[in-house]
Amino acid sequence: MTPLAIFISVLFAYSLVSRRLERTIITAPVVFVVAGIGTGLAQPTLLGSGTKAEVFLELAEAGLVLLLFTDASHTELRVLSSFRNVPARLLSGGMLLTILFGAFAGRLVFPQLSIWEAGILAAILAPTDAGLGQIIVNSPRVPMRIRQALNVEAGLNDGLSVPFLLFFMALAGASEGNRASLMQFMVEQLGYGTAIGLGVGLIGGWLLGLAVRKNSMTGLFEQIGMVVLPAICFLASNAANASMFIAAFVAGLAVQAGFHTGAERAGKLGEELGQILNLVVFFLFGLLVARDWQQFDFTSVLYAVLSLTVVRMVPVAIALIGTRLSTPTILFMGWFGPRGLASIVLGLVYLEHEMHLPGEPTIRLAVMATVLLSIFVHGLSAMPGIGFYADTIASLDVGAPEGQQVKPGSC
């Protein structure tokens, strides 16, 4: 069977039992990564050609572009308007410290990496995965405030990681003798990406909003129209050599200006398409793991463990100082910061630029090991972790921050 036929078969089989599996420790990413690994081990030459690698990258990019746009369009900007809000703390100080700790750990575990290469590795692994954390977000046993904070963080930190990745890539390239192109690289990737996102989001949102007010669109094409906007970002960014991820993220925020109910009324189709693309990426990631697993060594696994524990949990604890959240809550939020789709795609984006940095093989293996470990340990620990956490906080006072009612636009 071809990989496409295997994927479709697994997707159909998983669909038949998806509700039952939702109540177990077997998550969708685990199923599709295992299927990819099995397929790759059975047919080891599947990813041997450049063409297939290019298709893999394009699918992964399309999935993340759609995810970034959808997440940004669902985000109430008021959530980030006050540093007192938990998501704002996680996305500001928490994220900066995560990148700093990740770079320090990279230099410690891989002394052969330059400081900028360590920054690249840290930026790739900084974002958390909303899909891998879906069990947490959907569990009624976890306080609403905690669920929403983790969901907002995962929805936005992938987009916020992109500028850091591009910045470190530019500095790493400049340190290799390309200083003249540093400013051009930053302007094209960041500046053009932001401009495209603003243009697509503001104009597209205004047109969609106008069409809805004039009652000239059907419900189906409201959804299709919203999905077309990230596709325009994808194509325009490729043509302008800009960052499609920044463009999609900015467009998702900007579309709300003209299409206030866009995410509420037209986001379902985008979410469904994004979910299928995400599962494709996890399946293809399994193929890559099957191809490269023999290259994993002690240091890549050690960095993966550090990335999922110290590098994530300490910054979260520091960022939440002053919130009066209990120690079990801080540990719970620190642990459930899984790495997944965004890290896979950002890693591929880095490799696509073919910078030929000395540390490239090290970065590639460290990212793969971290994502692979995260898919399994976070998936397998989600249900037991929820149960233990819920039992632990059951004795908290009624006035504890975890139990406070969540008002619209706040966490």
C-alpha cells in the first residue's frame, strides 16, 4: 500500500472509534505517529527523494498556516490587555524565559552549537501544541480558568515564536559571513509578512463583513471565505519571500476588525481542514522518525527531557509569581506544555532555508527527539494527570484563584 492509502485507512479506522479513544490515554497524534513509524519501518525508502520531502514541507506549512490563522481569529485581544491575566504572563515573560532557558540548555548539552544555533533550537521548541493538550482543555475536572489559559497560550505562542526563530536564523547566517543580507532577511520575513497579513486580514475581513451585512453570502461560503484568507497569505508570502506564518497570524488578528463574528460563524470548516492536515503531519513525522531513529543518541534524548521539564516548568513558575495560584496548579500548567505540530513545521522551515550551519544535524535530531517524547509522555500522562490534579485541588478554599469565575475576555 502507498503512504496515502495507509493514512486514509488509519484515518477512517480512527474515526470509527474516536469517541471511545477520547476517554483513554491513546490520543490521535499517538495513533498517527505510530502508524507513520510502522509504515516507514516497513517501507524505508518512502522519504528517500527530494520531491517527497518537499511535499511533506508544503503540507506541514499549510497545516500550520491554517492553524495560526484560525487560532488568531478566535483570540479575544482583551485577554492579552492586562499582565494580570495568566495567558499574558505565559506569553510574555514565560515565553521569553523558555527561549532563554532552552538556549542555555542547548549550549550546555551541545557545546558544539553556537549561541545563535542554540537560540534556533530553543525557538523551534518554545511553542506548545493545542492539539496535544486538547484532553486538558476539554476536561471539566480542570478549572475553567486554567483550561482557558493553557488554550490561549498554545493558540498564540506558535505565532509569537516565529519572529524569534527568524531573528536567530538571521544572526546565525550573519555569523557565517552573510552580514550584508541580515537586514534584508529580517525586512522580507518580518516586515513583508506583517504587511501581507494586515492587508489580507483587514481587506478580506471588511469584504466578508460587508457581504454578511448585505446578506449576499450563504453560510457555507462564509466558512469557505474564511479558509481562503490564510490560503492567500500562503501564496502571497511565497511570492514575496515573506514569512507565511507571520502573515497568517497577523491576518487572523486583523480579520476581526471587519468581520467581528468571523471566527464564531465561519471557523468550523477551517478547524476541520486544519485537523486533517495536522494528522497528516503527525503521520509524516512518524515516517521521518522511522528513517532517522538510529541516529538518536544520549544527548538528544537528554535535551528532550530538559526541554519538557526544566526549560518549560521553571519559566512557567516564574511567570505565575503573584497570581496566588497553588503549587499543584503551577506544576500542572508547567508540565502540560506539549511540543508538536508547530515545532515540527518550524524545524522544517529552518531546514528548508539550507543554511548549512555546523549544528544543523544536532538541531534536527534534538527537535525530533523532543517532539516524539512529548507526543507519548504528554498523551499517556494526560488522563492520570487530570485525575491527580483534580483530587489535589479539591480541598482548596472556595475563594482560591483556580475556582474564580472566568469573565468574557479574561482568564
